Amino acid sequence: MPERMLTLADVAEVLDITVPTARALVRQGEIKGFQVGGRGMWRVESKELDAYIEREKAAATARREALHEN
């Protein structure tokens, strides 16, 4: 089955952020995406968004654990 492609608006909705913030995350490489079409609209594979969410969860857990160690 083909991977679902998300727009920046989709990414923003899932993460509860603004579209410009989603665009910045993609441009900075935090979320892997690619540009399509003549106007360079961004698309993100759903698995890439899932991977970003998992990395953020792991980082948050590590920060919490570090706070409890001190």
C-alpha cells in the first residue's frame, strides 16, 4: 500500500502547531519532507511524521529522567 503523503497543514494539525512552524521543522530537517510541483509545495510521508513524534517522546522521557536523577 502506498505511503500516505501529508501536507504541511496536516502536519501542523497533528502536532497542534502552526503551518509556518511545521514548514520550519521540515526545512531544518527535523521532519523529513520533499517539495513537489512547480510551486514547491511540501509533502511529508506519514511514517516520517511518526518517526519525529517518537524521537520527541524519547527526548522528553530522557529530560524527565535527567531531572529526577538530580
